[in-house]
Amino acid sequence: PISGNADFTLEAQFKTTAGSSQNYRRIFGWTSFGFEVAIVNGKIYTYKNSWSSPSAITFNDGQWHHIAVTKSGTTLSIYVDGNLLGTRTLAALTSEEMWMK
């Protein structure tokens, strides 16, 4: 498990399409809804006290994509297919364990 304020990198692959019956898909999440990364209507969003999207780019093209989420200090960086999508500053995370879906 990843806990507390440790730096980390998480990776996954995802595929979604426009018009999918599920417009919200969680990729990574912190228990008790404290932190998560999700796809909403094809866009990547992060949640920590509020929702934020680092880019207007959508990924609901029916193709497989690779996502990497790194946390270093208070900076969260999101990469999709090897390209930096954006960053977000995070306050301290809780000491709960990380889970993936």
C-alpha cells in the first residue's frame, strides 16, 4: 500500500468511447473519497477537495491509453501516452491506503 505523504507513481491502461453508458470511470482512488483520478466524459479529472481537469483533451476514442500519475512532494503530474497532460498542487494526503480499480 501507499500511505501518508509518500511520493509515488501509479500506472494503468484505459479505454473508453464517446456515448459510453458510463460517463464516470475511476482509475485510481484513495479510500473514503479523499483522492482519486477518474475519466469523466472522456476527460481526465483529479479529486482532492474539489474536481480539477488538467486539460481539455478527451480520450473517449475507443483506443487503449496508458496513464501514469506521479506525486512528488505536493505536485501531482499526469501523463497520458507518455505526454505530460498537466500538474496539480496537492495539500497533504491522508494516511489511508491506496487502492486501484
